[in-house]
Amino acid sequence: MKHIFLLAVAGVLAIACDRRPSVNFEGGDPADAKFEMAPLLRPAQISSKTVERKLIKNGTIEFSTASVSEMRNEVDKVVKEFNAYVSSDNQQKLDGKIQYEQVIRIPAGRFDAFVKVIEGLGKQIEFRDLATQDVTEEYIDIEARLKTKKELEVRYLQLLSKANNVKEMLAVEEQIANVRSEIESMQGKINYLSDQVSFSTLTVRYYQLISPQLGFGSRLLASVGTGWSGLLAFLIGLVSVWPFILILLASLWLISRWSKKVNLRLRKSQEAV
């Protein structure tokens, strides 16, 4: 605190030695102090000009493939060809399929051509969603307000140089901090919109169907089910051929009786001799 106080006193003394007319801050906002400077421009006062449209393009494409590894190589080749880059890349192994998802950033002017090439890699596109968002008005509005805030910051800095005491200095510095915070927020929004406009975003999702890998327990249960199904099929088969089984049993019974009669006659003939 001692250092701050000394600096504040030194500042006050320096200002006191200045022979420029003092500025009265009391009774209102420091920004209301009067001295000669150019008036601030408001967004509504900025002359309208023919500006380039600010368009944000993005989309999602999904399709199946015979080999996700080979398809990934093909997609990477297209990415390099169009001077694009992959912002995220992930793989998932789901039930019955392996899926790749790549989020690709493409130079805005080449987005449509890039989409056509990617669609040509898939035999059948299962999902396609492309959208264009016009942010021209939002961009111009933020840009104009940012310009105004920067001019306001300059004005506060000029007021700070004319402060007569520590209280006035602190009041102006508080306003400068608030304006600086708003400027940084607007600049961040401008940077984000510029990035989205310059590079379009396409999410490419492709998958490969695979046979499910079953564990011992799952295979045991599957075998039990298969055995039960086989038993039912066997019983149904027996029911469907019952007439043939009945004829076969009757034939076996008749053959058995005939065989017994033949054996009985042979014994009698042997006894008679």
C-alpha cells in the first residue's frame, strides 16, 4: 500500500505541476469531463458499405465401408489434397461394428468440392446434413461496437492524464478496466467468427460391420439354445413322418411272426424224423 500511495502522490504532483487546465470529475462520470476531442462514432453512424458475406458452413456425413482402416487412409489423402486438417479423430467399437468419426476443418472456398469427394468414397450415404449460417450482420455489429469501445478507451486514457488526485485516477482506471474487459470479449467473438468463416467444419462418420465376438458363457448359452432347437426340430420331423414309422413297425411285427412260424415248423419236422 505504501508503494501505491507514493506512486499516487507522485502522479498527483506531476499533474499539479502541469499548467494545462484542470478537469473537474466531481458530480458525474469521469467520461463526462469536457475537453476537445473527436466525438465517438456509434454503430448507427457508420456508413454502410458493400461487404463480403460472412458464411459459416458445417455438416455431417455418415456411411458404411468394408474396411474402416482403408477408408481412413483415403479420407486422410483427401484432407491433404484440400489443405484441410483433422481437428478430432476417434474410434468406437460398438455391438457388431467398428466406427470412426473425424471432424475436419476445410478452407471455406473448397468446402463444397470436399463434400463431393467424400461422398464419392462411400457406396451409399446413410446420413447427410449440411447447413450454412449467415453471420454477416452479427460480425459487422460486433466490429462496430468494438471500434466504439476502443475509441472510448482512448478517451478514458486521455482523462486519466488530466486527473487531479488519486480519487479521480482510481475512478478513471475502473472505467478503463471495464472497457478493456468488453473489448477483449468482443475481440474474442470476432476471432471465433473469423475462424468459423475461414474454415468450414465437416464431421465424417463411417463404420464397418463385424461379427460379434462371444465369450465362453455366451457360447455355452448359444449352444444350449441350438441343442433345444435341434430337439424340437427332431420331434417335429418324427410327427411329420408318423405314417411311415407306423408302416415300418407293422412290417417288423409281421416279419417277426413269420420268422417264429418258420422256426416252429423246422423244429416239428426235426422231431418227426
